[in-house]
Amino acid sequence: MTVVFFAAGPRAWEQYRDCLPEALAAAGVDARIVTEVEAADRAAVDYIVFAPGGVIEDFGRYPNAKAVLNLWAGVERLVGNDTLTQPLCRMVDPSLTEGMVEWATGHVLRHHLGMDRYITADAPHWDQAFAPLARERRVTILGTGALGAACGQALARLNFPVTGWSRTAKQIEGLTCVTSLEQALDGAEIVVALLPDTPDTTNLLDAPALARLASGAVVINPGRGPLIDDEALLDALDSGRISHATLDVFRTEPLPPEHAFWAHPRITVTPHVAAATRPRTASVQVAENIRRGEAGLPFINLVDRTRGY
Amino acid sequence: MTVVFFAAGPRAWEQYRDCLPEALAAAGVDARIVTEVEAADRAAVDYIVFAPGGVIEDFGRYPNAKAVLNLWAGVERLVGNDTLTQPLCRMVDPSLTEGMVEWATGHVLRHHLGMDRYITADAPHWDQAFAPLARERRVTILGTGALGAACGQALARLNFPVTGWSRTAKQIEGLTCVTSLEQALDGAEIVVALLPDTPDTTNLLDAPALARLASGAVVINPGRGPLIDDEALLDALDSGRISHATLDVFRTEPLPPEHAFWAHPRITVTPHVAAATRPRTASVQVAENIRRGEAGLPFINLVDRTRGY
């Protein structure tokens, strides 16, 4: 009997209490799920299901845990925990990717079409301003992991010319992949940031980077808050160099009510809703990794600690 | 020398004066384009390029014109002109289709994601409401012509289950095609109207039709104004049965400032911008039909007068 410690906290348990046992059974894993572990029983824990804000601080107390399975895609709040020496897997939920593609495609089209002026109009208007075609609109995706690649390809299918930037060279059908950040940013009209939060990506979109974008460019951030230098973004919006920013993620979440982003006329705040991990599909991923661990197979979505994702 | 009478009016001529001659030359047609015709020269006109609001009322005065080539996709303002007995072709501009796909996909995603609440928020908020996935959102396209089929397929590629309704049975990859209007409307959550304006389609979306949609459904009309019964729509919006309507086309355009649509909190008006005929690509279509006419080949996009489109 495999012992799975669901340590993501009681609120998460409410969402997973039905579908995680189902997924484990479907994967053929004979498991016992516990949500609390007495000190004497810690050595019996085989797998830890976790999420930031969960009930474990010292992972060293679970010496026989074969893996920590995170319910979030981002692991930046875990990789700094030195007690976590077990293999760490992040969530790559196919429905999370679907949701992100929908959110990113929707907001790119919103800015491409200039929808806001009609949505917020408070008086009759009949100003026929025609958007250019998507194929005339340069889009850049920063980050070409599972989410960035899927978003870039969805936009490319709508005819947007999409440049995808990543640190390591890649080939992704439909995208122009580059490893030069300057090349990715120069003249881009809509930028979508979908990078993980690592020391290398902090403040990637700083003042010099923003200055490379096309005049009037739009910045969309459904990735991680620290990717953008907040002050540099506010300066670029105030000067009009950047015409709008739609931000779903922030250095502090929930975004504090006094933060300048809320009241800025050129910023749209969405409350970290771009993509949700859905318990049903996420449970299938967790169960698959437990099945693999028990069968001696390599884990999927294993975090590379040297890269930080 | 083929004589082409550009009768779409002086404003249109400003847009076409460069690209139409280029397109005719590229098509290998030896043509002379005129924008005015003396009474004595009317019999010499081979083709008429036209648009509603153009400079011809009596097409009978051009007895030798082999075709009237409309610069608009819609021909409802022409088919009632009894003097127009020549073959009538409507515009099927590939860039018009592209623009329509972008507009329709963008507004479907906007409503699917519930963007407006964030775009119009005037105070800090952190209400995390997660949209269902596209694959859980039922979309119906009314009309599966060139525009409707392309929009439906773009939405299907984003995982929306799309039902396409047309009067005649069709098979379109990715869409569930039906000929029963009731079947198309029952339970639909987002409806996109992309039908031509004919006597058969007038007030297609009337009170009984709107009552079939899912509670809180959204109606999007980039097709033609008369497809919707304006009063029935207002009633359905006021009662909350329909949660929002985004309308790009109207019975009278520009939409009069006093019209109830402007001030309604659940209506977004866009000023007939969903798709623009672009002179460069439209000129290629016009030139191709003139080439065909001169070579004795059948015209493309010939209007069927009995159907009205």
C-alpha cells in the first residue's frame, strides 16, 4: 500500500478529495491518502502532494518520500526550500494549458482589435477604425515551454507572425524561435510573458527591454509577476511608449489595494485567473507520477534544480 | 480594350485608384477604367464596379455591361434594384474573411473569459472567477457560408464545440452542421450571426428563438442588422435571459445616437468594423472576375437572385 500525504492544505483537499482517489484507482495504484501524519508515521510516507501554502515546511522529516508532486505549474516558492531534496515535479495540467491558450489568445485579440474603446464607450460613437490584419501584427512570446509554445501556436494559427524567445535554441512549428532577447523584442507590438520565475528572468522586462518594443506596444503578463520591472513598466505607460499592459500575476498576490497598477488607466488587472489547475485533470497527472514512481519509471515534469523549473 | 466603369463613388475611388489598375494588369486584362460615363458612351461599358451609395441608379442604361461587381460582401441593397439585370457578383475578399475570423474569435473569447468585468473595473478587486474551458462552452454559428465556416472552424480549433446552422445540409470539418434552427439554438451559450440579409433571415433571432438559448447566453452579430428583432433582444437583455449582446451591424447605419442600443449596459456597439473590404485584395477579386468574363469563364461569387445572396 502506497502512502500519499496530501499536504497541500485543507482548502485544496476539498477540491481533491473525490478526484484524486479516483485518479489513483484508474492508474492502478493501491494507495492510501492521508491529510495528516503523526511524527511517528513520517517515515512511511511514499509521496507528498503539495502546493505553496501547504502544511509542510521541513521536507527533511519525510526521509522516504520518493517525490514531492506540486499542484502548481510554478515552483519558485519551493526551490528555495533547502529541506526539499526529494525529486520535485511540477504540474503540467493539459487543461491548464488549454485555459492559458484561451486567456492569452483572447487578450491578444482584444488588444489587436482595440476592443476596449467600444467596451468602455459611454456615449454614441461611430468611429470606424479598422485594425490591421493579424498577419500584420508582430507578436512575441517570451518563454517557449509547454504554455508559451501552445499559446504561440494558437496565435500563429490565427495568422499572427509569432516570435518565440527562449534561452536555449528550439524549433516549434509555426513560430520563429530565437535565443536573442533583443531580436525577440525589437519592434514587437504585443508581448506575452510566459516564463518561469527564476533569478535569470527577474526584471527581464526592464526599461531597456521595454524601450525595444514597437511604439505603442502592449505587454501581457500571465506568467509570473517578477518578470516585469514594475516601475519601468509604469514609466513606459505614463510616457505612452507602451500603450497598455494586461497583468494577471504580481510580485504580491492578491495585488494590494494601494498598488499603482489598480488605478492606472492603461493597466488591466486580472486576479491570477489566466489559467487554473483543475483538480480532475491535475489528479490524473499526480496519479501518473505515483504510478511511474512505483513502477521504477522516470517521473514526468521533473524540476531541474539548476534551472529552477 | 475592356471598359471598366468604377461607379462605387469618389471616396471609394481614392482607395482603389492605385490598386485596381495594378490588379487588372497583373490579371493580364487590357482595361481602361473610367469614373464618369457620358450618356453617349454608356453602351461601351463592359463591367461596372459598384458599391451601395455609388453613382448608378438605373443599371438598364448600361445594356452591354457583362457584370456588376460589388465591392461589398452584402448585396441586399442591390438585389431589390429591378434595373440591375446583369450578372451580379459579391465580394468574397480573403482578407475580409481573415478580419471577420479575428473579430468573431476575439469577441467570443472576450465573452467566454468574462473580460469586461476586469476591463471596466474602477476599484481594486480580486474575485477569482474561473471561466469554464472552451470545450465546455457551446457556440452556435448561424450561417455557414465563407465567413461563418471560417469563424466556426477557428473557434473549433480553440476547442469550442461549434454547431453551424444553415438552411441546406452541409458538411464542414470541425463543425456539427444542422439544418434545424431549434437544434442550433437550444442551449447555445454564445451565438454568432453570420447570415446574409434576405427575406428569410429577417428577424430570425426573434423572441421565441432567443428563448431557446441557454440562460445568460451572449449574442454576437457581425452579420446584418435585420437578423435580430431589436425589441425582442432588448426585452431578453432587460430580463437577464440574455446576458450581453455585441452588435456590429444595424438596421440603420450609422446607428442613430438616440437608439436604445447605445446606452444599454448589456450591449456593446461596434461601428461596422468586424470586417473591412481591403482595396488591395478586393481589387484582385474584381480583376479576376473581369479576366473570367473576358475569357468566357463563369464568374466567381455570382449572386443567386432567387436566394438573394
